[in-house]
Amino acid sequence: MSTTDTESRAESPGDADLAGRDGDGAPNASDDPTANLQADLDRFRDLALRSQADFDNFKKRAAREKDEAIKYANSSLLERLISIVDNFELGLSAARGEGASSPIYSGMTMVLKQLTDFLAENGLQPIDAEGQKFDPNLHEAIAHEASPQVPEGVVIRQTRRGYRLKDRLLRPSSVVVSSGRAK
């Protein structure tokens, strides 16, 4: 081979095409503008889908929080009214000793019924604990007492009524729980 053959071979047009290819003869991704654009497009499409999913989740969470806020908006007012009902019931029990047939006692009973009906219309439900199995999610044990008639772990009496607001506990019942037979 002559030197001119070697020089022409080094600069042949086929060699220029091989410069932009990897060892297998396939184009390099870093040099191919179409492949780079397709990779960018795929990355941005994925980012847009993730952003859309995040936004949808945000909208659902915000709607759920708004509904919950509306559902329990009156809880502080109802909580304050509960203490008034407690005092009203104490007054009625004291008035009952004076005479259950008096017009004042009858009037107070009607007012208490109206008040409890109003609270029930607004989602407040009393928790009746007496005779029920002690549930720490609903009851607050203030004492244990031995009882031959009531089995262990059952509420003997309720000292303060508990209330639920719809499906949420507003105030637990204060109760005395049986510790079974005296030992």
C-alpha cells in the first residue's frame, strides 16, 4: 500500500459516519437530538402526570377537611350546652324531692326535654353506660366497687353522662366499675 492509499483510507466518508456511533454501530444517545428530545418529553410527561395526581389528592383532602369542619363546627357550643344540661338535671333531681306533681317541676321537665331534643337534632347523642361492659374509649372510670350482683368489668353506675357528636366522642361518661365479688 502506498502512502496515498493510507491517507485516503483515513479520511474516507464512511469513517466520518462511524465517529457518531458507539461500538455496535448504533448512534450515541448523547449525540442524537431526537433521542434527547424524546427523553425530555417522557420525563416532562411523567412530571405532569405526577403533578396532576398530587393536585387531585390535594383537592380530595381539602374537600374532606372542609366537610369535617362543617360537620363538627358546633362542637364547642354543644360542649358548653352539655354542662348546662347537667346542672339542669341536678336541679330537676332536687326538685323531684320537693314534689314531682308541682307545676314548676313539670315546666322544668318540659324545658329539659326541649333542650335535649334540640341537642339530638344537632347530632348530639347521650352515652348510656349503666349496665354496659366498661369501654375505655367511651367511659372514664372514676372508681371500682365490689358488687355481688354485677360481674367484673361492668359499669355499676354513671356519675356523669357522656356524649357523642355524630361519630366522634365529645365527652366520656364518668362511671363506677364493678370489681366483682368482694374477696
